[in-house]
Amino acid sequence: MTATSAAAPVAEGAADVVRALRAAVRGDVETSTRVRAEYSTDASNYRVVPQVVVVPRDVDDLLAVTEVARATGTPLTMRGAGTSVAGNAIGTGIVVDTSRYLNAIGEIDPQARTAVVQPGVIMSDLQKAAKPFGLRFGPDPSTQNRATFGGMIGNNACGPRAVAYGRTVDNVVGLDVVDGLGRRFTATRGDGALAPVPGLADLVAANLPLLRTELGRFSRQVSGYSLEHLLPERGTDLAKMLVGTEGTLVTVLSATVSLVPVPDAAVLVVLGYPDMPAAADAVPALLAHAPLAVEGLDARLVDVVRRHRGEARVPALPDGAGWLLVEMGGASRAEAVAAAEALVADAGALASRVVPPGPEASAMWQIRADGVGLAGRTPDGVQAWPGWEDAAVPPEKLGAYLREFEALMAAHGVDGLTYGHFGDGCVHVRVGLPLETPAGVPAFRSFMTEAAQLVASHGGSLSGEHGDGRARSELLSVMYSPQALEVFAGVKHLFDPADLLNPGILVAPRPLDADLRRPHARPLPKATGFSFPHDDGDFTKAVHRCVGVGKCRADTSADGGFMCPSYQATGEEKDVTRGRARVLQELANGTLVTGGWRAKELREVLDLCLSCKACSSDCPAGVDMAQYKAEVLHRAYRRRLRPRNHYALGWLPRWTRLVSRLHLAGLANWFLGIRPLASVVLRVAGLDPRRGIPRFATTSFRAGWARDRAQHHRPQGVGEATGHARAGASGSSDAVRRVVVWDDSFSDAFDPDVPGAVVHLLESAGYEVIVPKEDACCGLTWVSTGQLEGARKRQQHLLGILGPFAVNGVPIVGVEPSCTALLRSDLVELNPDDPRAVAVARATRTLAELLTSDGPDGPDQAWEPADLTGTTVVAQPHCHQHSVMGYEADLALLRRAGATVTTLAGCCGLAGNFGYEAGHYDVSVAVAENALLPALREAEPGTVLLADGFSCRTQADQLANVKGVHLAQLLTR
């Protein structure tokens, strides 16, 4: 095993390369350790640190980069979304990121059904552009909302619907390319197609028998060079031959691709079988029905979704332990259903369901799409790795192959969850191989070698769509004859004799156990922060949850999304969950990021993290960057002087309590209402002077509640006075519905009308409301600024107040979503040994969850929400609610009330303290422009902005002068 040698700062010999690039390229030329760390790995097991990363502005820039590489003899590796699972998109020299600027879609010709795309075009963006013409690109890999065409062409990507539409290669018409000798040409087909590469026609003519027998044997034979496309009977198609060459022969400047009509109607058929091999046995008979897709899904993969995302995220499935998801098309819905019924009759399944288009079908496909991340842990919780990721066999041999593959895993004492494109015989799996230490590497090599021998014995391919890369190129000798490998080498020499284009891949490959990332990561010292129970308390293991699938890059589309809002604003890899995780992994490696917890690289990648927690739910691998950021800040500043904003915002509940106790609200509002004075205060506190400071309530909610109780001679319950639950808790024999309204620091000090509305609404729904007399701060602002010991102290106080209610079965309703989410998530991980934390987490509800409950905690049976018929609502879910609790109960309640609701998909941009901190204002506004601000500008008069989050309401008020309301206020109007 070889460690990467390019881990030190840019070598002296590379300085000339960097100078030449900066002189020739208008785009970004990056040599910092942070950027090189971000690009040192893709979605594979491998780590190779580049000398320099270039982000070209246009095709001329890209051509200039290739010229510098040739002139200086520097290796050149192309990179799109960086989701290559075989190590195809990393290299020791120049790494070029095409995704940021080279993303123009050229002419779409509806008559010829073609489109011209640059290599950085995201596939789903082409789908949107082609949709008005009734067209789409046929293949649709699960990463389509971040995969770029350059990468899809490099790896010959396929996806579920390749059964109907073929692979990427089957949909490429022509390529504008430049090879390793600097020759730019258009790769096409037919007579003269091979002329741009002298000697290629002779090589083909000399090896016709080999090309006809060893290559192109079945549809998913992707490994090696697909030279069968150069055969005269296949049209002598140079463009198609270059697809799947993984950047080793040419650099793609643009591509002309074919489009297909969007299906008129399609339905999903779910077929249940006893196990995955039995499901595979059924595939050949199903292919006779011309399905659009045939996907395999392991029951254990579905169980992962149930455990981590809840039963509600899994649609009803027919009986079985392995399923096939089969999509059937037709000219009409009735025709598609008839085709589905005919398929079911031939399926030999235990049970089946026909699912029409809609939420259930979408949820089913989402489970399949997230498979690469969901399968990142075995059922026993062991980290599972790519490498043997996408092997394929002819479909008629798939069942036998799966049985032998399962036996192979058992023999090696490893496990993995299988799924994939069963209609093409392609199986995806991540295997729990022992890669956490160097001692496990020989077992990795042994398994990979035996797996290659197994797939070759079934006439299969080491790769079915992801390419060979660093993971499998060394094993091509198991699949191909020495003569075939010589032909591959001959082709490489004709296009790139100096071996500058992605060297170490396919021809003259690197060893499959060289440059592995995980074995070189050190255990990081234990600290007193988060417990990371799902990662055995090991922060190194936690940050390696990120396996690079890149879903965090996918929420930049017009449809929006919550994950990585700062990346949506900047488009920079440092601002996406994956980029941040890569730098944290480099901290564990210790050879590139060497400054420890206070390293500037960590500060740079974490600075624009909004701690929105969306990755904790939306990342299929379960990365929680908000926790990681808090942990890093905790370790970096523990027992040290902190930034000023940590005291100003991190201690905000302290300041609000001080204002309330000393009755200073009026004075504070007057003073801070003078703009020059407020600006000075903000600057001194390390905050942005362009922000406004929310007004303090002259009477806090808790003070007003106590006064109201006294004025009306309403006795406080024992629970209110002392924090101990009364007898007769929810579910007991007296059937009194009691509920604790937990008034957080923000609501209490700044917006007391909100908890007041919550109390009024719950009383109208038949509840006896308890408001604890004593303040119970959850420590949210301490967590977000990494003051975890201070947060834990406040949480221990909170548990003393809320714990008895929770233990006695009284539900706790949170007012502020971010604080409610903390009780449901971080509270337990910061207090792992306190059973009260678990009780409080289980007892905590959102208002909508309680009011839509059918159990004993639900509202009075006669209660109905206010009639909102005719009310148009723009709903801004708080990021933490989206991530931890979900927004489904709120939507159900609003629809039951008759409201017309548009739900925004994206962060408001303020995110608690983030938007107030100096240096964050512009990004905060840019994030708000993703969804919130456009929706407010386009809203009809009278539209209600529904925003339960105090920060969301503050952002809308400050940036759009729109006053938002809480759900309780809307329902008590």
C-alpha cells in the first residue's frame, strides 16, 4: 500500500506550472491546501492530492489548461460533480473542475432530437431545458441532479431507464475533443471517422477478431475501452468509442447528445420476492414486456430508511424480502396499467402492487436514488465502502451471480446491501471491508480480486456504469486477455503517448490498494463535546460518513432545497457538506491540514456553514455538519478567548434575561432604535452593522403569564410552580389532557404574542396548559457557537424543569422550531448518560404534531382548526424543523383548515446567529434570494407569510418588510 506523495505544500517544481496557468487562464487557479484538500478525493476510497485546481471560465480556458499540461508534462484530470466512485476524478497534477462555469446548454433541435452541452452541464438541467419540447435525455443515473455530462461521458453512465433508452454511449452523437497531443477534432461516425487519429484505423483492422469476440458482449460491459464501436458493422463510431474512456484519451469540450420523447404515461409496479437472487431470477421474463426500468431493492435497505427516517417515509410494499421496481409505459394511463397487469401475470412474484405516479411512487424511487448513501452502513452499523460498486453480468446470469456473491461476502466475513439496475444485470453494493486501518488492506485486495474472478466466470464486467478508475483497472487482466490489454495500450499511445491524461487509469494502472484514504486517517482525541453514538464516539469515523455521493450539491436547482444553502449562493466546493467533510478528513489524515482544530482551512470551510442541519436528514450518509462545526468550535476555543460574536450571540439568552429582570426593555429599544448607536453596538459585538436589532418585548411572556394568573385568581398548578408534574398526566384515568408549553428565550423576550397564541389555541383544543414558571433555556446559541460545556449546563437545568413532566407522560410543545429540534436531537447526544434527556426528546412535540395526533395526547375530538378557506399562505419551514421533525403535520393541519399553501424549499438565510455575524450578510441575502424573497415579491396581496421560526420572521421583516406569523397566530386570528 502506498500513501499519496503529493500531500505536502505545492512542490517547487510545480511553481512553473502554476505561473503558466495563471498567465493563460482567466478562471480560478487554486493552490491552497484547503482547495487541494477538497479535490483530493471524489466518491471513491482514494485520496490523491493535486498540485493545482483550475476552474476554467470557458472553452478557451480549458484549451489553455490542456496546452499548459502538455508543455510542462503535468498530468491532467477532468472533474465534474466529483461523484466518481472508482477514483476516476482525482490526480496528482492539474485537476480541472468544469461544473462551475462550463455549464452552458447550446442548441436544442426538436426535429433532430439533439442538444449540445458543455461538459459541466448537470443532467437534470438539460431535462428541464428539453421538457418544453416534450423531450428528455434517456439515461438517468441516480445522481442526475448533480452529475455533469463530462462525467457521464467519461464513465458511460446509465441509470434505471437504460433498459429502455440505453447507456450514455447510446445517446452520444458527436464530441468536440482535444487529445493528449493537442489535436482538436470532432469525433463522429462513418467513413473517415478515424482519420483524426493516425494509426487508429490500422490498429482496428489488425484486431477485428479480438474486438468482435472480447468486447461488446452484453449491454453493461463498460470496463476497458469500448473498441467494438470502431467495427465497420457498428458504424465506425469514434464518438461512441470515446465514451467511457475516463478522460484517458481526450478532454471533452462539448457534446452533441440525442434526446427521446417524454413517456406519455408510466406506472410503477412493485414485485415482492423471497430474496434478492429470487428477484434476479425473474428479470429475463420481465424484459419481454419492454419495461422502462427494472430496479432491484433489498429489504434491508428499506429497513435503513425506516430506522433513520421513520415509517412514514416508506410506502406500503408487497410481501417479500427483495423487490423489483418496474416502470411500465404507455400512450395513456390505462394502457400503462394494462401493460403493468400483464407484467405482473408473468412475474412469478409473492405479491405485487401497481402504484400510479404520485407521492408514493416518488418516495419509492427516492429510496432507490439514495441507495448509494443509505448502503454506506451495513445493517450492523459497519462502514461500507465502494470499490466493488457496480459489477454487471448478463441478466440471465444475475440470480446465480448474486447467490455466489453473497457466499463470497460470507466467506470473507463482510456484508453489504445489494440493489441496482437488475434489468441490465448491474448490481450496486457497498461492502463492509476493513479499511479503517492499514492492517485491513490485504483483506480488501483479496476480496476485490476474488470478486473480479467471480464476475468474469459469469461472463460479466467489473464495471457496469461507473468506470474502472483506480478501483478496478488493475483487475482488467482478470476479465480480458493479454492481447486485449495490449490493444488498449496501443489505443492509449495513439491518443496520449506521454500518458498525461488521467494517468494510472485503465492503462498502466495504479495498484488497487494504493492511495487509499481511510487507512491513513488517525483517531482524533476524545473531547467533552458531542457523544457521536452512531460512530462509537469517534469523530474521525463520523467525518468519514461522507463518502462523496454529492447530494449536497443537488439543491441548486430551480426546485430549491434545504441542504447547503451557502453553496447555493456561492457555488464553491468549500461551502458544500462534502467539501467541508473532506477538509475535516484531511485534519484526521494530518499531512495536508496540519494546524489542528484552529487550522485556517477549517475556519474557511466552516465559516459559511449556517448550521441548518439539513444534511442530517437530507444527506443519505447521515452527515450532520452542524454538529461537526459545533464540535470543531468547541475544541478550537475550549478554555480560550473566543470571537466577540460568541459572547454577543452565544450568550444572547443571558442578555435577554438581564434586560427582562432589570426592566430595561424600553430603554434598550430607545437606545438601539437610534441607527448610528445600533451600528456601533453591532460592530463592537462582531456583528454586521447593516442588520437591525429586534425590539425587546416590554413584558416578557413568562412575566405576562404570571401576572395574568394572579389577576384572574387562577391557581398555578404544582407543575407550574415547582417544575414537578401533577398526578393525572396525559393518558391517566382522569383523562385530563395536559400539555406543557415550553417558552424559549427568543419567544419570551422578543415575541411573547407567539407563545400566548399557542396557549390560547391549545386551551381551545381542550388542553389544560402548564407553563413552567422558571426559565428553561435549551442552550441553542451555546451549541451553535461551539460552547458545548455551557450548553450542557443549561440543558441540565432544563432537564430539571421539563424532565419530570416528560417522565410522567405529559407532552411538551415547543414554540420555536430550532429549540424544539434541539430537544429532539442534540439534547440526547450532549447528555448521553441522562435518561431524562431521552424522556424529554420523546415527549417534545411541535404544535402541529400534537394537534394532528390521533392518540391519547391528541386534541378534543370536537375541536376543529379555524376556517382558513380563501387564505393563501406562503410557508417558510424552519431548517431545523425540516431536518428533525419534518413539516408534514403542519401541512396536514393547514389543509384541514382549508388554506391554500405554497411551501418554500430552502433556508431563509438568517439561520439564527449566522446572518448577523460580520462577513455573512451578503451570503445571508443571497440565500434568501433562493426561495424566500422571490416568493414574497411574487405573492398576491393578502398572502400570509407563515414562519414559525423567529429568525425566518426576522429575515423577512428586515429584507422584505413583510411581517410573518406563527402557526398558532394564524389559527387564532
